[in-house]
Amino acid sequence: MAWTEKDIPDLSGRTAVVTGANGGLGFQTALALAGEGAHVVVAARESAKTTAAAARIAERYPAASLEVVPLDLGDLSVVRAAAEKVLAGHEAVDILVNNAGVMAMPQRETVDGFEMQFGINHLGHWALTAHLMPALLAAPVARVVTVTSTARHRARRLDPADPRMRRNYGAWSSYARSKMANLHFALGLQQQFERAGVAVSSLAAHPGLTNTDLQARSVREGGAGWVGEFFEVMTARSGMTPFEGARPQLRAATDPGARGGGLYAPRYGSHGPAVRRPILRRFDLQKQIDTLWHVSQRETGIRLFRLPH
């Protein structure tokens, strides 16, 4: 039988942090985790929308344990403050879902001067994961799930000499590159955990073609062009609902049988039940992971994970 949110085990006593949890896939992820007893940190940027999202979860599950933490992945100082707030209230974090993201934006920079899509989709999550690492390592068994996209298949390799894409910027090529970074981040992080011999796993997930505000926002922002308009119409007509699209990341986060380094996605690529999918490996995959690590540490000044001596 197909895996659904009904297969999520009891999560009582667990703490989960979900980025972008005020709408779309993030909201559905937070809702499902809270429904199974987890204490859920609803981490997102727009405070009014985030508070409203938490209220909707509490309305559905009156006994839900929820916490709202302001998070702007485009500002590393805010990322640090958000992590510090989580660490102050929780010795351990059992689940971290790096879900939030933007798509096909016009050429812009984050507060710290990073190209916006790479900065928000990858570097912001890099910093958040690094800051929360003590709590992840303190959990009996923890998981980090990072959300990627099939757009990664169209990505150019990360150029260490121009990570901010000040040459040859393209809204869609930048998005594809950030989503490839998400996959390489998930795989590289699992390598780090395995080398350290710690009880934390890193997995990747992608939602397929899911009708969220992501498509509409890309059109509103003006960077997506006719491709964005096409995808907005197509997802509205044939995309899965956010309820369905959240299943791959929920399975990656909670299925007792899921293993680190795995990728969960719809069975048929853009639609279908959440299953483990093969990772199409390029001959230079390790080189690309190593490049991402080097660039991410250099750009943020944050070392993600220190191996124990």
C-alpha cells in the first residue's frame, strides 16, 4: 500500500523544526508532525502569516504543541537568532526540515550580499543546520531533511569564482543551481554524519509538481517569464495538492525504514505516492559536493560540522 501521513509513527516527546512552515508544503509538514504529537517549531519569515498558520494547526489539533520562531533565511544574523531561540528552549532537536525556498526570482541579493536564490535556498539552510547542530547531535536519533526539486537536473555546476552569479545570471538557472545545492548538501551532510559515527541522518526529498504559492509568487516577482506563467497554469490544473506534495518530505523525516543519503519523491517523477528514488549520480558528484562545502564555508564563514577528535 502507498505510504501516507497515516503511517507516521507516534512523535510524542520529539521536537521538529520546519522552515517555511507558514504555507504550502511547510504548513502541511508542520500540521502532520504536530498531529502525531511532535512539538513543532513553526519557523518562517512573515510574522502575521506564521502566527495565523500556527493558529490553524491548533484549530485542527487543539492539543498540538507549537512554537513560532521568526526566520529570514536571507539574513544570516536572523538565522543565528532563530537558532539561538530554538537552542535556548530545547536541548535536542529530533527533526529538521529545510523546506523554505524561493523560485525564479529577478536578480537580487540577500542582506549578506549573496545571490538571493542560492542564499535563501541553500546558504540560509546551511547556516541554520550548523547552528542547530548541537541540538541535533543531542537527540537520541535525529534527521535532517532538505527539499530539492527536479529542476536540479538542469543545473550548471557551481562556479567557485562566481557563486553570487554576477555574470550570466538567469532566474531559472539560478533556481536550478540552488536546488542542486540542496541535493548535494543532503548527500554531503550524510557523509559527515557517517564519518563522525553519530546518530543523525540526512535525507533529501522533492515534492514533484505541487500546486503551492511558489509558482504564483515567482510570476508576481517578475523573474520567471513565460515559463513561470506556464508552470503556474499547469500546476493549478494538474499539480498535486500541498497535502499530497508534502508526503515525500514527511516520509523522509519520519519513516522508521528511511536511511540516510536517501531521496524521497513521487513515484512517477511529478506525481504519485512518496517512494525512495534513485539518485542519478554524475561521475564528478564527490567533486561537486566538495566544491559546495568549500564555497558555503567561505561565503558564510560558518563551518557546518566539526568531527569529534
